[in-house]
Amino acid sequence: MSDNPCASCNTENASCGSTCNAREPAGPAAEKQKPEKLEQSEFNKIRHVLAVISGKGGVGKSSVSALMAVGLARQGYKVGILDADITGPSIPKLFGLRTRPEGFDNHILPVKTPLGIAVMSLNLLLPAEDDPVIWRGPILSNVVKQFWTDVVWGNLDYLVVDLPPGTGDIPLTVMQSLPLDGLVVVTSPQDLSLMVVRKAIKMADHMGIPILGMVENMSYLKCPKCGEEIYVFGKSKAEDTARRAGVRLIEVLPVDPKLAELGDRGRIEEYETDAFRRQPLV
């Protein structure tokens, strides 16, 4: 056994050598070396790539990604969703997708929603939707890269990348490897969520990725009888947080049982909302 195993990919005999994607140079060389962005394949022409990020889980990031894609599609744009939350994918469930993607010339064809949104998710490739993915970081990151290089997205105006929560391997891989136009940050009103989401904003700044704006999700619950807005998680801090972070506030979304119901039934495209249709994202 080697005395110097690769801590990143956990190859104890260090047989991965210098070709391991998980290894990064240390010291000043690491600061100077910048990963090259992956090129689009000959089958794709994607105009804008947007990633949706949150500092923590449980803020409805995937629902926001889905609503963003639906809002853009309703405006007549050609839209795709790359589900980069490999170990906790939610996008196929929200859209009711169960069809296995087909192959094409060593590439993969995404599955289309009723509105025509192209979707690629690892959950569409698993035997059962509740099968776990028990992989280490480098493998997860390589899958995300393949979803960019090996999927036939075709001509898209927008590709929405639904990132896993946090600032780990996959968000780092997406920021380094994909030609992002910017990030949309999702938070909820709790101080805990806002504290952690600031970490995501600082990560984006460190990586040189623009923040397109912030979405405060689950901001309030509207009483079905009197219409009063009930602040379940505390008074909204959206405007103050956006101002302090120096980003624009894109949307303030309520807790809506109807959205939860349609998402559980795989019919999120039927949800009636003006969200993500009032102002351009880029």
C-alpha cells in the first residue's frame, strides 16, 4: 500500500497517478491553473446556461429550477434542465417523467416534458426512481460533465442546471467546467438559511461567476379564507438580504399547497404563476 494515497478519490495504492481528475496541483501552481470550459458538442447550440444554487437543502431549489424552466418555456423559449443533483434528483418526479432516455450515435437524447422542456437526470437511467446512488465525488462530477458533452440538447435558448445544495464537488465542477452565464441563488426567510446562502454567494464570487439574482422561496402562506399573508418562517428578509449581498431580487415565492400537490403528481407545468416571466434573467 502506498504511503501517499489519493485522498480525493480514495485510491489507496495511488494508482490513479497524475491522470486522476480528483487531484489538483498544490501551491502557487494551483492558483495559476484555471480549468478549461467544456466545449459544446456538434449536436448542440445552447445560448445561455444558468445554474440554480442554494447554500443548504430544504429551500425548494429544484421546485424553483422547474418553475424557472416553465416560466421561460411559456414565453416561447426553448429550454432544457440538466439535473446535476445526482444523489438527490427531483426534476423527473416534478415533471412526471419515467421514460428512459434513448441513445443516438454514442450520445443520449433527453426526455421531453409536455411543454417541450428537455430533461436529463440520472434518475431517468436508474432501474427504479428510489434506487440510491452511492458514488464518490469524482464519479459524480464526471457524470455531470457527460450530461453536458454527451447529451443531444439541440438548439436551446436556456439550459437550467439544478445543482445539489452546498458548495461541494458538483457545484465546483459546474462552475469550473460549464460556460455559465450566472447563478440564481435560492433561500428561505430563516436566518440559518440566509447565513448559509451567503456562503454560496461568496463561492460564486471566488469563482468569478456572476450572480443573476436571488429567489426567496416559502416566504409566506396566504390564508385561503381571508387572504392574510402568514409568515411561517419569520418575516421576509428578501429585500434586505439582496441589498446587503449586492444582488437583485428576482422573485418572492409563497408556500403554496397547490404547488406541492402538482409537484407530487408530476404535473408542475400546470401550476399557474407569473414567476420568472416579469423580468429577463440574462
